[in-house]
Amino acid sequence: MTTDLRGKTVLITGADRGIGKAIALGFAKAGAGIAAHGLVEPGEALVLLAQLQAAGSPQANYFDGDLRDVDQIDALMARVFAWSHLDILVNNAGIQHTAPIAQVTTEVWDDILAVNLSAAFHTMRHALPRMAAAQYGRVINIASVHGLVASVNKAPYVAAKFGLVGLSKVAALEYAGIGSAESGGVTINCICPGWVDTALLAPQIAERRQELGVSAAAAIDAMLAEKQPSHRLSSPAEIARLAVWLCAPDAHNITGTAIPVDGGWTAQ
């Protein structure tokens, strides 16, 4: 089934690469207007907008802003609202740094919590009242399996993602009674990917290659064998299709969930 999002506008943070770009393209194919947030050079932004329009978006615009800075988030949201109404919010932007707790600096901790958790709170506090007034809205927060289970050397990331899942559940409860099946209601959900085939895997693959003295393919196999029982990576496009479907009117009663896309990782 194809989800038709013509007439809807979506803001996607971190839309310039990886899962975020795939989500932006997925929404473009569904006919949505795209507010694409990122931190790229103007030439790269123009390329991204051209790709979104070629994929089917009737209007696309690029917005920058450092998500560690609340003032910049406020300004970002003001610019998006001045450009278009906002029906769908996808908080995708995220950063990660792996280190034992004793070696995590306060700067790293603050940055990861700011981008992965606090930024979602700040975008949601702007967007949700408008969605409630329209009787339709979707917030999709890209969390992680690490919002459901922990791994060593990822304390700031795991703390942020667990917090993102909790924040989403609270928001879902607060807005569950808004709207109707006909209007679509206001829902807030998390998608929790496991290993996904993106460039963000590169440092972990390199680390595993060095540790085991094997090829990149063998390093990926070792990573999957350790965590993901399916032994298969997910693709960014698969995450995108789930995000788009959650915006369909039929999904009006799916709210407050944290949906794993993890090949069985969290079922263990």
C-alpha cells in the first residue's frame, strides 16, 4: 500500500545523509513537502533539494542550525513555520562517541545529550501545539536499539536514546485524545534501528577489522553475529518506508511505541 502525503509538510533533522536522507526521499516519493535540516555547504544543499524534487516533493527547502544550541533550534522552527505549515516532524539527527564512562568528557556528554535528546524536546514543544490545533500530526523520533537495551562504551548515547523513548511516551499520552480516526489524530512514536547500512558504521567496522585482522565484510559479519540474530543489515530505505507508513490515517492508534527494526536484537 502507498501512503499518500500530498498536502502534508515534514521537517526532518539530519536530512543530508544516511537514514535522514533516505527518510527525506521516502517522504518526497509520498508527495510531501520537505523541510530538510542539515549542516552542509550551500552547493550540497542545492543538490539535496534537487534530489527531493526529482523524487516527487512538490516543494523542498533547506534549513541549517546547530542542534546543540536552543536559540538556533528556536530560530530553525520559526523559519520552518514561516515557510509552511508543519504536519510531520522527524527527529533523526544524532551523534555518537564510543568510550568507557571514565573517559567520556563533559563536552562529549553534553553534546550527545543535546543533539540526540534535548533537540527533539525543543522541536516537539514548538510543533505539537500546532499539530493539536490541526487535529493531525505525526512525530517520529529515530531512536535506536540502544533506547531499549544497553551496550558497553556508549553511556551518553544510550542515556540519550533511552530518554528519547521516554520523552516520546509522555508526549504520546499527552496528545492521545486529540483528533479522530478521520482527522488522523496526533501520534508520537520511536523507530529503533539496529545495525543499518550507513556510513556511521564505518568507525565501528574499522575498529573490528583492526581487532580481528579481517576484511570489512568479515568485520560486519562478526558485528551482526554478536548482536543481530538475522545476520542482515537493514537499509535506510526500509526505515524510511516505516516512517512514511506511520503517517497514514490508518496509523492513528499507533502511538507511544518504540518499534525495533533490529533483526531480533532486542528479542534476546
